[in-house]
Amino acid sequence: MSLSELSDLSGVSRAYVFRIETESGANPSLDVLTRIAGSLDMTVAELLGKPALRLDPDQIDVPPSLKAFADEAGLTSRELETLASIRWRAGESPRSTQRWRFIWQSLKTSRSLDEERR
């Protein structure tokens, strides 16, 4: 991937991407690292050469209500993993597709608020 393509995908200026790549003293924010890593389809840990914590899809407990919501909403496996990886206090895990929809919409709204600030 070229510098220009990475810049376009991540929303980080070409000059700043170049600076991060070439200057040892560059100190990008977590937001910038997250955008660059996401554009490269990797975690920030992988981008920094650290071990990544990966969710093993075979070890995910997906409640029936979440499976039903995922089918209804046409979620990708990655989106399903995101919702399934949420840790709930005892007894507070969603039990209805309506609650999963609310949680999913809340996450998407939260993400769009961050994108508006860019």
C-alpha cells in the first residue's frame, strides 16, 4: 500500500504518515495509530510489533438472542465478535434482539461522533 493510499484510507495526512514512518521521535496519538492500524486491517499492537490479543471465534459464547440479532441485522463475523466480546456484570447480559439492536446502534453512533471530530 502506498503512502497516499494509507493517508486516504486512514484520514491521516500524507506528511504525518511519512513523519511517523521515518522519524524515530514521532509520537502519534492513540487515535492516529488506531486509524492507521484499521486501514491496514490490523490491531495497534500488531502495528507496533507487539503481541496482539485475538478473540478465538471458537471460544466465543454467543447467546441465542445475539445470534438472532446478528442474523436479523446481517452483521459480519467481525461485528458479531465485537458484540460477543463485551463483558457484562452478572445478570446484565442482553436477552432480547431489541436490546442488542440498541447496543449496536449506540456503538455505531459513538463511532460516528468520533469520525465527525476528524
